[in-house]
Amino acid sequence: MLKRTEEPSWNLNYYWIAISLRLLIVLTSTSFIHPDEHFQNTEIAIDDVFKLSSHQTRTWEWDPLRFSDYAIGGGPVRSIVPVWLTSHFGLYVLKLLHACGMVDISTRSLVIFPRLVLFLLSLLVDRLVIRFVQSPSIQLLHAFSLHSLLFMCRTFSNSLESLLFTSVFLLSLSISDPRNRASLTSVIAWALLNVFTVWVRVSYVCFAFPVVLMVGYTRLFRSPALFFTAGATALLGMMILILFDCLYFGRWPTVTPISLLLYNLDKRNLAQHGTHPRYLHLLVNGPIMFGPALWFTAWCQIWTRLKLSPTIVKLSIASLISGTFLLSIQPHQEARFLLPLVFPLTILCSQSVTNSRSSKFGRVFWFAHLLHSVITVILFGYLHQGGLQSALRVLPANTRILMSYKTFDIPSSLITSAQLSEVKNLRGATEETLAKTLCDIFSSDKEQQIVLLAPRWALSPRLKDRFKLLFSSTIPHLDLDRLDEIFNAGPSRSGLGLYEIPQLNIKASGLCELKHGLL
């Protein structure tokens, strides 16, 4: 465990600044970083708690009938228990406050309250960092990282995995410390946290393998009582989690980590989500997620600090190597998969930053680290898909069909202003496909209010002129996946538009009489 260094002690003011910034971002963030933060969590929880939508979207990950012929390995790949303990809890608080007349149920409140639960959990991790790691450099790096300011409070399973891994990492150091007496209570907590985190994300094993090995070698294998306690606790925890999932999904047995592992081992499944080169995590995703300064400095420290280093440093090195390279075996790689590495990276960088505080390296490191945090918080916290929440809040009440085009899939549970009959997500389809979809809808004589949600740059004048613009986002709307199309369109067509599609205009235009639907 790292001891306090010669530098000035941790200034509590910095801690409160970091906490205040984190809370401010939770309350004001407008972005959708990735559809998974809703479809793997809040979309399910909102439907369970409020039943707002009759067409709520449950992705394949929650399908209890997926591969129903498989006894183990079929069924859902996500456990409901982590969702219960995060989004369900926050939404029940919202429901109680709404019943008391204190808060309205709106798109914004449905987004914020689950994130507030993650914010409170992040405070517990901060408390552990300050208690067990007394180096001001580590505390400062951890508090002002992109992970702590933004991702830790998002409803990704990766965010919860990262919070839990940091807790297990610190608890493992305490249990393994020969100066401490490992109590049964701490071992029970350690075993339960490990099992629960596997149920959150099976990829946790990649990061935790060295940590579990260290505790086993230093404590469990040397004490039959502790070994039996840890094993029995882990087994009981697994049985409870399996039972809860079976009761919720109505399928026996439901062992979600095995289902997810088997799914990810099939290359055909991963190809549907996109395959990437094996070096992407090491050379691209790591620098994007943590910043080049933190990422590359940490890797350089491996060679200089491997010998004669405290246990916390060696364990950080082992977790960094195992997490990065084991995850790189899988061809589908996204930057957020690396989130649990933020604390080991912080540990590895702290000593070089401390020793070089007044040097040019120290100044350059801190400037680069803080600049990366500022830029990425703005990009991922406010600009990326930044107009979606505003557009959903002003959706006309008489809307029956909502279509999204060249934007994220719309979480239907976040729509509280209209009673929709259908949500159509066209994603990155061609304009011809959009026109054909409209013509198919209008082929019936039934009058239906149709609203299209699309970036203003995505529609050609020939099609856009037939639509009525209801809303254009004032908050900058950026799609980091389609930057080339945005730049080609020019600034005059920036932003996200909400369009009413008059049925008479489409029929009168002759659009649907064209052979290919358009052009």
C-alpha cells in the first residue's frame, strides 16, 4: 500500500472541486455516448418500474427464449441484479418523489436519477482511494480523470465493473498486507464482490485474475478457514444470483456469465457488432479513453518499476498487462471495455509524476492529462448525440410513429410526451430506404402522425423540402461516427432536426410512385 510522500498533503479543496464537477456533469450532460448505456440498463428498468411504453425495446441480450434448446448457455446474457441495484433503485426514488409531487417524470429525470445512483457509488470508491492510498498524486489523478468525471456515472455495465474492480483491488491489498489480520468479514466481502462483478461483466476476469491469484497465494491457500469461507461465500453468492435471474426471466437455469462468454467466443456473433485489429486496444482505444499521457507513461513505467516496487505497483502492472492483452484476443474492441484499468494506470503514473513534479516532464504530463479530460468530457459528455434528449422532450403529443435516421436507436422508454404506437430505427440506412419506409407506412389509408428525428445534414433538399421542421437542437449535436458527412454538409446544416411528415405532401409529390422510391 502506498504511503504518504514528501509532497504537500492532499488538499481537501481539490477533492470537493472534483466531486462538484462530477455532479455538475451528471446533472447537465446532454450526450448519449453509446446505445448500450440505455438498452443494457435503463430501458429495462424504466419499463419494470413505470410501464410507460407499450413497445419498449428489449434487445437480444435480455431474451429468455434465445437458444431455448440450450440448458446452459442459452437465454439472456445480462443479469437483472446489477440493474436492480442501480437503475431500479434510482427510478423507485424518482417514483416516490413524483408521488409526493416533487419531481415530474420526464425524459431528463429518467436519465438523471439512475446516474445519480452511480454518482453515489463513485463517492464510495473515492473514500476507499483516500483511505487505502495516501499518495496525493494518485488521488488527484484519479479524481480528475475522464473515467471519474464522466464514465463512472454512466449506466454502462463497464462503469459498474470499473467501480467494483477498484474496490476489489483495494480490498485485496488490505487482505494481503502481512501487517493486517485478514478477518472473515473482509474475506466474505471480497468473495461476494468478485462473484457479483463477474455477473456484471464476465470480462472482469481479465482484470481481476492477478488480484485473485495474489489473495489466494498470500492468504487463502495458507489458511483453510479463510479458503473455505471464500469458497462457500462465492458459491452461495452464485446460487443467489442465479436464483434471482431465474425468477425474473422465468427460465431455469439462467447463468448469464456463461451465456455471455459462449456468445463472445463465437466469431460469427462478434462479426455482427464489428471486428477490429488485435492492436486496437493497445494503440488506439487506450490513448482515447485515458489520454496519451496517462496511457503511454504507465506502459513505460512497467520496465522501470517492475523490480523493487511495492505490491500495489506490481499488482497494477499485472492487471494492466492481463486486462489489455486478454481483451485483445477478442476481435470486437471498444474503448470503454478498458475502463477498469484506470486505477492501475493511475498507480503506475503516480511515482513518475511525483518525482518530476517541478520538472518539465511533470508540467507537460499534467497539462496533457487535464487537457485530455477537458476535451473528452466536452465531446462525450455534451456534444456526441447532444441533441437527442432535447428533441425527445418536445416530441408532439399526437405523434404515433417516431422514426430515427442516421442517429442512435431511440430508447422508447425515455419518451414521456407522446403515446407512440411504433418506433422505427433506420440507423445508417440510405435515403432511398427512408423514402421506401415512408411509402410503405402511407400505403394504408389510415391517418397517422409521423415524426422523423434526423441530423439536418442527413437529408437532401429534395426530401427535406417535403417535411415540416418542428425543432432544431440549440445544443450542438455531433455524431463522432459520421464526422466526414458532417464536415461535407457544412455549418449551415448542423444540428438535429425533428420533422413532421405530412401524409398529403408525400402522396402529392409522387415520391411513392417512383420505381426505386426516390430519385
